[in-house]
Amino acid sequence: MPISEQAYNFLGEQKEPGDKVFDGLTYSAYENKHLYQWIGAAGITKDITFHCFRHTYATLQLSMGTDIYTVSKC
């Protein structure tokens, strides 16, 4: 999916395929406390999990025209 030059510049240098985007952030119930803090800071009162974020991301990608095969691999 093509991206703008500005967006490409925000990415920084390319890493290895197995590298994490957010190094040091692990997925666990303990780490979800940060997620809940971000949600609270945003004023959201609904019970939201990391899994909800994944669905929202996928839905937004599909609505913006990303093909379902690409979304399924994210």
C-alpha cells in the first residue's frame, strides 16, 4: 500500500523482519495496565482490551481500502 513521503520519513530506518515495533512492550495482563491508563487519559469509559484495538485497526484498514489479505497478515 503506497504511503506519503512524510509518513515514510516517520518510519525511520528499516529494521529486521522479526524486530518488534514497540521494543520492550510485551502483551500480558500486567502490561494491559498501561493500556488502561491510556484509555483513561483519553476519557474513554468503555471496557477496551488490546484485542479490541486489533479489531479497530483491521476495520479501519479495510474501510480505507487495504485488501483483506494484507490486513489478515498484520
